[in-house]
Amino acid sequence: MTEDELLLREAEKIAHAVGRMFPGLCEVVLHDLRDPAHAVRAIEGGLSGRAVGDPATELGLARIADPEFPDVLQNYPNRFPDGRPAKSTSIGIRNAAGEYVAALCLNLDVSLLGPAARALTRLAGTDEPAPLAESLRARTADELRALVEDYATERGHTPRSLPPSGKKDLVRSLKARGFLELKNAVPALTDLLGISRASVYNYLR
């Protein structure tokens, strides 16, 4: 078996395997560029209506004519014969001499994806924001401690070395985010920040 034929045989396996992963959505075509009049060597998906033995496309002919043609054309817009939009990728396969002997082409039917994307956009859409910020996850004491330490680190301090203005800002921020509703949150803050309970409540006034 010649090298060219071996390349085509191996590429044919890829064409069928990839096409069968996306039935009804992606057409995969293997072109034998040695025989442009009957270039379609294998086809999986059949979205374009072509069959084995059909001629090469314009792109295939351009690749045959130009050794400098790009090895890969990725995600270019295309269209099936019935007008459906497609997204295509064409991969040239060269032999040891650097000659194009085949092209593996993937044609994705995006006509179904457009409406789905619009539906998902509408589904994910929201109205006006709530009058206050809401988090749907439960707060924990470990998270409270991590927030305090992160706040201090970002300002070049330890929690206890923060200036009073920084501690006040931090306590108010934690209150606004619901962390002071945690059981034993205030005692935890007094320990982390090195302040009294009275100071915590003064910061909140």
C-alpha cells in the first residue's frame, strides 16, 4: 500500500468516527485530492446531500492548485445547498513530499444553534435588580475568617494591625453581606481584629 493510500485510509477512520459523534449536526467529508473529479472518498452525516464519488469543492480545487494553501482553514462561514448556515473547517493532509493528498472537512449545521442561543439568552435574562444584594449560598465561619484575612492582606496589614478606619469599613462590609448573622460572628471578629465587642457595635452605628 502506498503512503498516500495509507494516509487516506487512516483519515477515513477519523471522518466516520467524528461524524458519528454528532449525528444530524455535523457532516464530515474526506476528499481525495488526487482525483478532483471524484474527490469525495468518505462522508458521514450527509447534510449537504453529497455522496462518495462527487467532485471536489472550490476550496478543494484551490488547495490542489496551490502548494502554499493553508494547512487548516478554521471555522469559516459556509452554507448548505438548501440555504442552512454552516460553520466549516478544512484540514489539508500532506504526504512525506509535502504534497496535498487529502482534505478532511467538517461542516457544522448552525441553523439549529442560533434559535437555541437566542432562547438561552432570553432564559438567562433578568429584570430590574432587587433593592439589595442577595447571595444564595450559606455563609460560614471559615469564610468570614478568610474575608477578614484577605481584606487585611490586600492593604498590607494583618487583621489586628488594620487602622481603626479599616476595621470599621471591614465590619460594615461584613454586616452588609450578612456575615454578622452567623452564630458567634461578633466574638470571632473581636478575636480576629483585636477589638472589643463595644467597638464592633460602635462601628455599625
